[in-house]
Amino acid sequence: MIVLGVGVEPGTPVAYLAAAVGDLEFDAVATIDRRLGEPAIDAVAAGRKLLVFTTAELDAVDVPNPSAVVRRLTGTGSVAEAAAILAARELGGAGELVVEKQRGRMVTVALAR
């Protein structure tokens, strides 16, 4: 099972996340709990399992590309990569990144299995 980890700024337009996702194939979506209900995430997750994690849960994950800016804004060094890894593990996978974080306009995405 492939999981899309997503980090978005509040109010990110659906089109921005859709552009970042492009033609990536994934079975589930994961993000930080404070972004639950964001329209862009809801749109990408439609018809798929959506998993959310707390700042503390995400911060406990070792990721290859932590961000000081994300840490300052959210309290964790990673949302997209950490959420993808945690969700993949929770869904029975190895929790390894397939695609490291990719930045788009107001969004960051990563894939894990």
C-alpha cells in the first residue's frame, strides 16, 4: 500500500495540491491532525483512507529531510515524510519512503510504502 504524506499551509487551494500530486499513485493519505478538514486534503483523500497524526507522533520519526521552517511553524521537523512513513507502518507496510518530500506551491508531498 502506498501512502501520500501531505503538508499544506492553511487555506491551500485544491488546485495547488492537485498540481503537486500530479499523476502519483497512492492508496491512502496522511497528514498532521491540525490540517484535518482542509479542503485540499479532503479533495485528494476523497475515496481513500485518511490518517492523521499529532505533532509529537510526527516529531518522533527520523526523516531524511527535516525542515527548521516546518518545525518553527508546526512543532515538528517533518509533516509529509513523517506522516507518510507512520501511515505506511500503521497500514502494515515497511514505512520506507518511495519518494522523498517534493515541494509545490504551499504544499509538500512524499510517498511511503
